[in-house]
Amino acid sequence: MTGVQTCALPISFTLNILEKNQNPNEQITYEIFSGQGRKITEGKFSGKSSKISDLVDSPPGLYVIKLKVGSQYIGSRKFVKIK
């Protein structure tokens, strides 16, 4: 994935996303899926970084976040939620 970095460690409540090489005024759309492929949440952010707390009530496990700018897919990452 070019330009966007996610925390590689297990998370408990907040997923941090750091935007690199993108225009800070561009809006990034994210979708988070469970390990079984069910969409958990979606949202948008702009700026250099974002903290996503939408998983507070979700159970521990494997998740995938997919990111796009406009209609252009810019990447995805797997992460593990603990606690």
C-alpha cells in the first residue's frame, strides 16, 4: 500500500492511520471487515492522520481495513483487536 500506514501491532480500542504522500485535503474512505468478511463499519477522514474507534464494542479477533481516495482503492491491511 503506498502512502498510508496502519499500526502493525494488536489494538485494543483505537486504530491509528497515518497518511503519507497524499494531499491532506483529500478525503479517505475506510471500510472495516471482520475476519469472516462481514462489514463492521465504514467512515471517512481527511488530514495527515486519523484515529478510528469504531471497534470499541466489537469482539477481539482478526479484522481488515480497506482504504480508498475517491473511487481509487489505495490498499488494505489486516490487524488484530485484543480485549
